[in-house]
Amino acid sequence: VSRSSATAADATQARRSRYEKPCLQCGTAYSCPVCRACAQCESCTATAMCGSCRGKHSRARAASSGSKGSVQRVRCRAAVPAELSAAEASGYVSLPRSRAGLHACFDLLAASSPALERRGSRWLITRSDANVRVEGVRVKDQYETPAWIWRHYVDAERLQIDVHATALNAVLPDFITADEDLVKCAPSLRRRRLWLNPAFGGGSSGSIARALGVLIAGPVRQSGCTLVALLPVLPQSPWFHEHVQCAHEIHYLRSGVAFANPFMDNTLGAYILGFIVAIWRPGPPPRNAPRWQASAAVPAGSAAEEPLALARCVECRKWRGVPRRMSGRPRP
């Protein structure tokens, strides 16, 4: 009998799901009817149940709480971390540009809007909430332009619009995202001064060619715009000869360029390629190829770390990201 019992126990253990976390209903695993019903599921992992098992548990919890029909999800108001309380009261928050800073940013937003909910290390966003602007980003494309480059050219060229940007890494208050159709945006760009740092690497060379082609042919040649672009030196690429050699000015950066990505908590070393800043002035292209000259932009040896800043609007009381051009300076 003992051997038979041991064999049955071994068989039960072998049939169990790999999911090891305790059940929210019974406080342990394989105790309630739903746990036993899901015990033979092969789709679960040690840390995550499959969709089918999650649905069974959700329906069981809804039935035990007396609700009928679909599961009624109750979202608690997130608690703002203590270190953010004083800053929240002032209406201005300065956070590190890192994953920890991004989590703190979402903690702050979740405290004022039920559209955000934290699940472990992930955030769930209700896109239908009119009070939250949702923008999709590609994590691998979020390597940000070093401040010593864009600060120099934003001031020197009096730039107004950041092209191929996101709300997180835009260096100017007005920006156009990479997902927006530049062909449709081009007619509205008249006599504006544009900054462009397109994503490159991993097959993104085509996006550089498209962005330069649309902006130079339309806003620059026809609408009186000035375009300033940070570009890798890729003379083997067709766009380099077609567009860069027709620029009015080319400034080569004498220092290596290192990009940081707040989503990945890392800063790459100096990129293997050299970089230039090409400038196209309004009107037709110059007759002769531009003469390369050294850029006046140089890294600041004792520059303070650039923060991730948020400010609360005094009218609508919503939190908004502060453009990078303003986040590193004292708040007026």
C-alpha cells in the first residue's frame, strides 16, 4: 500500500503545472478546485500562468466575491513613493534618466490617473482613457543624442522642431514622431528650423534616406526651412552621396559620440563610426560640394547628469514631460 501511495504521489507531482506561485484564492497551490483543474496544464511556466488558466482563476475569484458575468477588475490608487511626495506638491519632479527613473515617473502618473496599473515590473495602460496620451516606442531606437551636441546646435541655429523624436527624448517642445508620415507633415513646415537625429543601425539606413529625401525636397527646397541633422559617416551609402554632398555646411565632431538608453540602463561607449552635423539652408543646393569643418560642439568635462523632468500643468493639472532643452536648467 505504501508503495502504491508513493507511486500515486509521484504521478500527481509529475502531472502538476510548472507554475509555482501561490494561488490568490486559496493561498497555496493545488488546494482549490481551480488549482487542481489547472494542475495538468503544460503551457504554464514557473512564474506565469497561461491565458486559459488565468481566465479560470479570474472567473473563480469573481464568483467567490459575488459578481456575475465578466470579471470586475478593481484598481487601487497607487501610492506615491515618499521621496516624490514633496516634489509632487511643488508641481515639478526631477528623476534620473534610467529604468528606475521611468518606474518612478509611472508611479507618479498612476497616482493621478487610473489608466496606469503596475503588475510586477510591467505597466498596463488603458488606451481608451482620454486623460492619457499613449505613444508607442521602439526600445532599441531610444538611444538619446548626447546633450553636448544638441544643446550647441539648438542654440546656435535657433532650432524649433525635433523630427523623428518621442515625447521622452525630444529636445524641443515641438516634435514629430518617427511613426508620423513626413510626406503629410511636410506642407505644414514653412520657414521652420528643424533638428533631425534619425535611428540608424540594424538596417535603419533606409529610414535615414527617406527622412532626408522628404525633408530636403519639400520643406528645405520649397518651404524655406533649415535642416540640421546628426548623421553617421557612411560614405558607402547612396544617401550619403545624394544628400550629404549637397548640404551647405558639414561639421565633423572631433570627439567620440556615446549614446545612452534609459530603457536599458546602459550607455554605449564611443560609437565605432564618426559623426557629422550636416546643415541644409533654404533654397537650391550649392553649386560646389561643402567644405568640411570642425564642429564647435565639444563635451563638457563637468556636465551634470541630464534628468528626466516632469511638470504639472497649472491649468489642466496633468503631468507632462519637460523637453530635454528645459529639463537640465533651473525651473523659472
